[in-house]
Amino acid sequence: MTTEVKEESAEVADKPEQEKSFFARGALLGLAGGAVAAILVISVFGSVVSLFDDLFGSGEEAAAPAEELTGEALLISTGANLATTNGCIGCHSVNGLDGTGPTWTGLAARVDEEYLRRAILDPNADIAEGFTEGVMPVTYADTLSDEDVDALVAYIQSL
């Protein structure tokens, strides 16, 4: 009987160690499986993003660095940036629809360069029909350089 009890005790003593080992291996396999799944998800996501970029473009091509632009293209790009940073496009559209101020689309075909300069630097000198005096800021003569005005005029003329 003592031999049987010793064998049973040894069997019971080994069992928790075997269970621990089994669970430890399962946990490791689970972690490894999770890591593999994460790698697959990231890989598939990257492939999907790449597919969308191929189909629709990433938009990076459209935003050419300013240092690549020269001459008139640089002047127009600078004018577009100035129109955004100075809030001009909040009132003047580039899609043909009037806003608080007249649209810039096709404006250069109706007025000359001197009119555009005057409209920027002394906006109340000539008020377009249907628009209100005193709406456009009168500070641009003090805050914009001659180069800035040249760029804005070039941009407006390009529309």
C-alpha cells in the first residue's frame, strides 16, 4: 500500500506542473498567434492604403514643393497662399459664385491690373455694383508688401 500511495502522490505532484506547462505553452502560442495576427492586419491595412493611393492618389503629388516652382507659377502659388492666410477667400470665391465680395473667377477679363491693385490697397475707391462699401479691410496697404500685392494680382489674373 505504501508503494501505491507514493506512486499516486508522485502522479498528483506531477499533474500541476504538467498543467502549468500546458497552460504556459498555450499562452505562448496565443501570444505568438496574436503577434502573427497583428502583423497580418498591419500588412493588409498597408496593402489597402497602398491600393487606395494607387487608385485615387495620395495627394502628395498635388502639393508640389514651392522650391520647384519658378517665375509666374511661383508668383501665382504665392498669391494663392496669401489669399488663404490673409482671409481673402473667406469673402472672394474662386468658383464663380459671389460671396461677401465679388468672385475672382474671370475678374481679370473685366478689369485691368491697376484696378486689382487699387481694390487690394484702397478697397473703398471703387465698389463693385451690388457690394457694400467698408466691408473689406483697409489695412492691406500697410500689411502687404509690393511683392505680396504682385502675387495676389497674378493669382487673381490666373483664375
